[in-house]
Amino acid sequence: MVFRRRPPTADPVPDAEDGFAREALSYVDSLYGTALRLTRRPADAEDLVQETYLKAFRAETQFERGTNLKAWLFTILHNTFRNQRRHDVRNPVDVDSETVEQAADIAAGDQTPEQLLTRQTLDADLQAALDALPEAFRQAVWLRDVEEFSYAEIARIVGVPIGTVMSRISRGRKLLYERLAAARGLAPGRTGVA
């Protein structure tokens, strides 16, 4: 399954029979972007989004109409990701490191449309600094500053108290700023504007 951005005026699901499916599928690009940030592999991100939609459509009756569908889908995505990681830790896979290195060299030139778009819209220093953040901070900053979820929505999505979300965002932004300042040769606290 390949995710491609749709034109904003295009009907996301022209033959969908109900509004739930139409609205749910309108968030595929946002979900994929976040899944890619979590998994860091396009194939795994696609699988995660597919699993998220499978669970969402099966549990459609549990969704409370009038509430935030996007936040509900992101909660499913994050819970599915956590469950997959928990399962992966319990069932380690033997890997031939030489094969992995060769595959990484081959795949280095391949970029998904999402990666290209993200790389084009984010400054190289910002992209590197964001990628270097610890996962919990990167996730919180991404959900707040890119996906524009509220603190309460992020808390429900990632399953932590709202205070933890606020702390992760604050600390993540601070780390991001420090890394950007260091990459640009600025002392922390200076903006570089004369």
C-alpha cells in the first residue's frame, strides 16, 4: 500500500456509504506521517496505518459521534504501535548484520513521498535535530507542533498524564532549540539576528 497526498479538493472516498469512513480516511496522510516518525521505516509505517484503520473500522460503533475522530484514530495508532513494540521485544528476530548493512546502502537513495515532502519543508538542521530527539520528546513535539493536537488530546493518544505531555513538549522543544543553536554555531539564548 502506497500513501500519496490527495489534492485538497478531491473527495477522499468517492463511493463511501457513510460519513465515518469518509472522514476517517481523510486523515490517512497525517496518520502515515506520524507512523513514519514512530517506525522510521516506510513499510512498517504503512502496516501500522493499515492496522489502525482495520481496528478503527471494526470498532466504529465505539466511536462517540461529535467527538474528535482524528484524536481517536491517533490514539488507536499509538496504542497499536506500543503493542507491536511490546510484541517485538518478546519475540526477537535473528538478523544477519551484513545483509542489513547492504540493504541500508541500497535503500539510502530511496525516499518515500512523505520523506521527500518532510525534508523539503523542514530545514536540514531542523530535520536532523528533530530526528535526534529521544522518541518520547519527538513524539510529543510532533503531535503538538505539526499535527496541532491539544495537550489533552496528546495525553489520551500516548496514554500519559497531561502534565507529562506538557513536560515532554517543553523539554523536547528545549533540546530541539539547543541542537539547532549548536548546529548553527550560536550560543544558547542568542537568535543570530543583529
